[in-house]
Amino acid sequence: MQYIQLTKGVHLLLQPADRNRIDLEFTYSSGGSWFEQTGDKGKRHLLEHCLVSSTQTMNFAEVKDYCFANEIDLNAYTSNLTMSLVASGHKDDFDKIFDLLAEFFFNPSFRREDLDREKEIVLREISERTGDPNYILYYDTLKQIFTEDSLINNQVIGLVEDVSSTTLEDFYRLHNQILNNSHLILKFSGGGFEVDTVVAKVSQKIKQTANLPTEPFQKLGFLPNDTFKEFTNLPYTHPLGHEHAEVTVFIPCSVNFKNRPSQAVFEQLYLKYGGILYDRLRDELGLVYGISGRFRQTIQSLEIELACEIRHIKQILEEIYKTFGDFEKNFKPEKFEQMKNKIRKQKDISTDNPKFFVDFAENRMLNFGLVEQYEDYSQRLESVDQESIKNLYNHIKQGLQSRKVLVVSKDKKIQNLEIFV
């Protein structure tokens, strides 16, 4: 993979490959809903819908016909922090795909008929999602755990009243705002392009974009925190909860660029299928229906999620504390040795797809503000030894002293659990 920084705010990630398929994805690093001001909640999501609707020379129907005739798949999506436009097709049509996506991205055209049509669609999406029991339960639960200004509590869909009031002038204002605040990350993978050609075409687009700033306002790698509310053990009864219990354990732990390889190995070794804690809770003791875990950067914690019967919660927590309370007793050297071959196979499978390399590099840029190629990361991954895992384990063991436990169920019996009284 090649990384080329054209300006302080424009980044190219390129993975040419001997493929018939070509994939392009253009991302505004600060295009997401988190950056919306009062009165604009949900307007960026609506903007994303309309960005890929029309061009200066083609209306919505003509764009659809053009993509159909040329076998171009076109899409866009908005997250809390980013907004991305995506296109793929046959390598022979690289110029067509690039020109279409670049116009949407750098110099969009907005039409009243697109706004009216997509506004109704987005309002329908808001109605569907806010009426979904799982969606309601998810965000109601998050509100109990994290402060209102936390990233995780931000909802991309926004507010009905703000979306309903959106105008074409809003689109131009918001797009200009996004361009000024964002780093622009342009990913190219697959066949049909030469690096020099891409550099020339993007450079030309930059020159043609009058309102492109010389330096983005928001730094690359900007990641707001999720801030916990004050609690140690939190039982949350909700009418939309399950009959059984959903338990989440948060264990404080530093999550950063340097220790990410050790944490990736740790997740596999303890928390994934066949892992030490996974096997203990699910298959040996039969205490959980399912278990998963991951290191979360925004809360600087190891998060363990599991589903179980209410009567098993106390024993499950005791087993977690035991598993992370004595390294020599619970560590399994044979599983760690198997990890080396496991990681090699995972790497081989992942790298079959050329898009994997540019996606990985973008992830590191957005989360850590650094450029790291997968080859460099894989070397760091392979260098993880037993001592690295033990050091991480000891940090988690120490974090148990200030761990937080959340239990969610529709059954009010969770309020009287021994761990809560």
C-alpha cells in the first residue's frame, strides 16, 4: 500500500492489485453528526443522502441510469465522526467512477427535488429507528451509563424538527463547514489505476475546489471521550429488556497505539471463541449464553459483555475476577503458542482483499492520527510475547479494583442482587 499526503489535509491511500474490481471511498474525517450544532441535528445524514443524488449535468434519474449502464455501485454513509462516499465497479471504468465520486465529494450539486425526496426518506428512517424496541433499549441504557455529551450518546439520525426544516442553503453551508473542518482521506484499491494518474487527477480536483482550506480545523485522529456517570454497580430495569440479564463489565485499562497489538492478542486469547475466559464461562461452567469483549479507546477500558440467567450473575463475576486475578494459575501457554499460527492464518485471509490494506491504514489515521501500514502492524503483532501479555494482564488485574458492572433486564429481581445490596 502507498500513502501520499498531497496537502496538509488531503491524504491518498492506494493499493493497486491485479483485480477486475476497483473500489473507491472518499471520507471527510469530521463529516459526522457529532459536529452538528443546535438546529442542525440530523441534517448531515440528510446531506449525505443528497450528495450522491445529482451532478451539474445529471439529475437523480440520470445518475441512476448512468450507474446501471456502467455497473457502478454507489453508496454513502454517515457515522458519529465521519462521512464517506463509496463507489465500485469494473477496472475499465475507473475514470468514470472517479469523476463521478470526485464531483459528489468536492463540488456537489444540490437540487430541490432531491432534498424533498430524501427528506421524506430520512424522516421515515427516524420514525422506524426511534420506534424499534432494540434501538430504544440501546440508547436508554447508554443514557444511564454515560454523560449526555459523550460521543456514544450522539445519534446520527438527529431530530425530526431539524431535518424537516432543512433547506438547500443548509446543504451548501454544511458542506463548506465539513470541508473546512475535515481531513480528506481518499482510498483506492483494486485494478484499473496507476498511482501517478490518481495523484494528477486528485491534484486537479483540489485546484478546482475554491473553498478547500490549506489546513483543516480539526486534527487527524480527533476522538472525543465517552465519560462515565458515577456508579460502581448499576442494575437497570427496562420494560424492553430481556427476561434474562445482559451484563457488561468495564475494567479500566490504557488503550493506545503502542499497546494495540498486545490487546488484539489478549482479546483472542481470553475473550473470543476458544479463549480462556470464554471457555470457562460458556463451555466448562455453562453460565452464559454468549460472551464478547474488546478494548474500548473512548472509555479507556476493557469491556466484557455477556448474556446469562440472573441467578448466575454473582458466580460469573467471581469467575471473571478469578480469571484476571492470578496470571500463572489461569494463563495457558499452549493457547498462546497456538496464537502465532492463528494470527498468521488470519493475516493471510484478511490480505486476500486489497481493500483491507487501505481500510486498515484509514482506521489508524482516524483513531490515532498516525499512518501505519498493515505490514508494520503485523510485525508488531508477531513480536507480542508472553511477557507483553502478562504486563497487560497485570494492568487489568489492577483495574479490577475500580471496575464497573451494569446489569440490564426487564426482571425487577436484579435490583436485589447480592452484588447491589
